[in-house]
Amino acid sequence: MLNLRYFLFLLAFLPSLTFSQNLAEKLGYPSDTKLLIIHGDDVGVSHSQTKATFDAMKYGIVNSTSMMVPTGWSAEVGEMAKEMPTADIGIHITLTNEWLNFNWGPEAGRTAVPGLANEKGHMYPDCAQVTANASPEEVEIEIRAQIKAANQMGIIPTHLDSHMGCVFYGRPEYLKSYLKIAQELNIPAMINQQMVDGIVKPNSALFEGINVEKFPVVDQLFMAEPKDYEAGMEAYYTKSLNNLTSGLNVILIHLAFDDAEMNAVTKGHETYHAPWRQADYDFFTSEKARELLKKNKVQLVTWREVGKTM
Amino acid sequence: MLNLRYFLFLLAFLPSLTFSQNLAEKLGYPSDTKLLIIHGDDVGVSHSQTKATFDAMKYGIVNSTSMMVPTGWSAEVGEMAKEMPTADIGIHITLTNEWLNFNWGPEAGRTAVPGLANEKGHMYPDCAQVTANASPEEVEIEIRAQIKAANQMGIIPTHLDSHMGCVFYGRPEYLKSYLKIAQELNIPAMINQQMVDGIVKPNSALFEGINVEKFPVVDQLFMAEPKDYEAGMEAYYTKSLNNLTSGLNVILIHLAFDDAEMNAVTKGHETYHAPWRQADYDFFTSEKARELLKKNKVQLVTWREVGKTM
């Protein structure tokens, strides 16, 4: 009986006892495990993107994605997710519309958040224009509208992240709303140490009430740049997979087919365009990518799993 | 000198002298001419639709189109129109969103016109739900928002028409706003005698201030129905072209390619789907269609030309 009491006593303190565990340990792996999320951004932006991303989750090693909500194809994400009910799907908070011929406006509507819409009612093409025009209140309204609409399409997000990083590169208040809402939903919001050190800590009064320590922090973030595309994606991703370190690694990729639709969406762009996205698809559905995971003893994890440690 | 004065005197009365001319005569053709507009609906709904329609205007006998504005691909219409500056492009007033996986909300924003958006922020799939939910004021705001946004994309509309006919099949006030705005713009709004007799005349007080007689009335409207698609589109359109009568004929078609994007847009629909639209494209870019025009002595006219008689 005494033993049981002692056990219950210990159990009550378990959260504090586990405090010093790192993320890998919390997930039940050795402390030096190379954890990896292979994250296909932008589902919902086009049929091509959504189909390629779900295919790469089914047939390749991609294990997480996040959804653009104000775009025309967001409902298809809800439909495709029905066939993969445990898929890791976050909300790719979208404040920009970077394409020439394929457009969308804010989910909350241009009347509710006029600072997020240009004179055509479409979102601005880059983060700088968002920062110049959108108030923190408008961004928070828009983030909530996107999550609500995703819910209505059947998506309960496993995590939040930010399209083109506008939440990170804009006003600190944007990052605050992003973390505050993730905290309310008790899900991870993608963040790394530079953001904590560069934005949160210098604005500690603004971030009051947000338990930043609770959020799993990404240790290494990989995303191909134009020079990597030019040198060849296979070389870039091979190097990335050979250079993962212990802790939480995230590779951000953009999967689509090099087809008529995707070429029309990305028309006029020489980067992140249809052939770039096809190259991402080709690598992350290849046998070689699978072998590199094995060779480097990489442990794939999802945001859903990571979120359970919060 | 007297002769010249007499001539000027006559000239001053020319409008009243031409009053009894029919549309063909006003356009400079014999009174019994078979006038025809071959109208490709729905540009802007997808890349596939927009590309196929512009191709059919370039390489086929399609000579008019109208643009869906709240859809994701509307900006591409503005881009493609730059290469065809005299193309006949109207506004396909869109109050519905009939597709399962490809969605859009009202151009004016769900906050401004909540009656035009369902709980996901998308337009309703059919006219009945529009009629049940959208006030006349909301519909007028939305029509104006669509025209304004089209202008901002570089489109000065040659005419108005109505996607799925919701302006005709809804509340009489919708039709009133449609005609009122066309009158303000001094462009034709597609209308036929049944609409005049069935909606305008029984609601004459509502339509006060709208000079309905000024609008060119379509004498014969052709649009393939499911039974026509089943029996074969070539047979249907051949029969239609052989059965044109003198006056203003309009053939409404829907041109797109039977490709991955269009199949995804029209998923779950057995009519007006990708193969249906490909069949429209095939016929209206065929040599046979061109020969049928010649054989039947058909005079193609555009809404732009018809509008000049107003």
C-alpha cells in the first residue's frame, strides 16, 4: 500500500521529472535521434499540387503537409483527406498571392480585412506589402478565418506554419497571433530558435501569456534555393539527408506535377515553378530517398506526434 | 444649298426614322438575316476552360465569351485578353459555385454579402439556394463588385449574362439589378422574350426606370442538354446550325480540355463535365462547323456589334 502511494506520488511529479527530456526522448527515442519531418507545402493551391502531395504521402516518404485555405482548391484537400484520415495536415497560414494568373483573396473577405487585399480583392504578392498594409488585428482575423474554413472542410489541423514566412518576416504581432492561436488549439506552430531569439525575446511584453517554451523548436530547417535547383535537386536533397543532425529536422518541399495547370499557375516565375515541383516529387518518391533515410538512421516523425509532447 | 439643308433636316430625324428597323437592318444586313453569336461561357473558371475558349476564338468559330470573376483563374482572362484586344468578353454574373472540389466565394466578400456564401464562405451550388438566401441588395452589390474587379483586371465588358441563369430564375429584383447595371454601362444584357413577358411585364412597377425595349432580345437560344450529349454533340450542333432562323440566335457552349485539371474541377458531375466541354471544343474548331455556317448563310455577330445598336 505504501508502495502504491509512493508510486502515485511520483506520478504526480512526472511532468516535472520529464522536463529535462529532449524531444526525441519524449517521443520514446534515444536522445541523439535524427528526427525528420518531410513536409510538402501548399496543398490546396492547385489540383496538381494537391494530387502530387497526397500521392507522395501515399507512395513516397513525404509524411506531412499543410493546406492553403483561401485558394480555389482547398475543398479538394478535405476530399482527399477522407482517404487518408490519419494524414498530418496543418494550416499553411496564407497572407500572400504570389502568382500572376491564379488568384485568391482573404478568407475573411476583403470587407472584413481590407488590409489583406489589393485593389482587385486579391492578396498581395509578397510579405513586404502585407506588412505595409495589414494591421495585426486583420492578420489575426484572417488566421482564425482560415482555420475555421479548414475545419468546415473537414480538416482539424495538426500544426500551423506560414506561407512564404510572412508571419515570421512581418510585424512581431503577426507571430504573436500565430503562436497564440496554436496555443489555444494546443498544436505546434512551426518555429525555430532564431525566431525565438530574434522576435519573441526582444518583444517579451508583446508575447506575454504565450508559453513559448512549450512549442517544439525546429533545430534544422532545409529548403532548396534557386542555386540548389540549378545545381540539381537530387544533389541538394542527398546532401540534406546526409547532413541531418540529432534533434528536429524539417525539410520543406513543394510537390506538384509539371503539367499544363501547374505551368499556368506558376507562369512568369523561374523558381518554385512547375518543373521545380516535379523535381521535388520525383526525388521524394524515389527509392534513393528511401535508402538515404535508412543509411542515415533517420527517424521520420509527424507534427501530430510532435504535438503530443506539448 | 437647299438640298444640303434638307439633308441635315432628315439627318436630325434619323433615329426616329430607323426606329422600325430590326436588329439585322440596324447592323446593315438584310432584315431576314440569320444572326448568330457563338458564345463560350465560363472563361476564368479554370486554366483549361480559359485556354480552350481563347483557342476556339483564335482557331475556331467561337466569337464571344463571358468571364467568371470570383473564380481563381479570372486574372488569366485579363492576361489572355491582352493578346486579343478586340475579343468579345462579357461578365458571366456568377452567384453559384457548383463544383465539389474547386471553390470560390463572393467577389464582394462574405462579410459584405453573407447571403451569397455558405458556412464555408463559398457560393451555394444552385440558384434555388441563392434565391433562398441572398437579398436583392446583396446580389446588386455582388454584380457591381464583379464588374469592378473585371475592370481592374483589364476587362471592359461588352455584355452581361448569367451563370446557370440564376439572375433569371431567382427573384425578379435580381433581373432588375442585372438590367439596370447593363443600362448604366450601355451594354447588352442577354435576355429573351420569355424573360420580358414572364418577369419584366408582370412586375412593371419594379422595372420602372429600365428601358427594356432598348435591349436587343435573343430570338433563339441553343444550349445542349444531357440527352443531346448522350446522342452526340456533333448531331446536336449540326441540327442547331441547320435550324437557325432570321433574327438573333445565340448558341451557348462550354469549352475546355478533357485534361486532369478539368476532370478535377468537374469531378462527381456527369454533365457539363470535362469530356462534354472537350466535345464542344472539338465541334466548334472543326471544318464541318465552318462549312455549316457557310451552307446556312449565317452571319456571325458579336455582342459588341449588337451593343452598338442600343
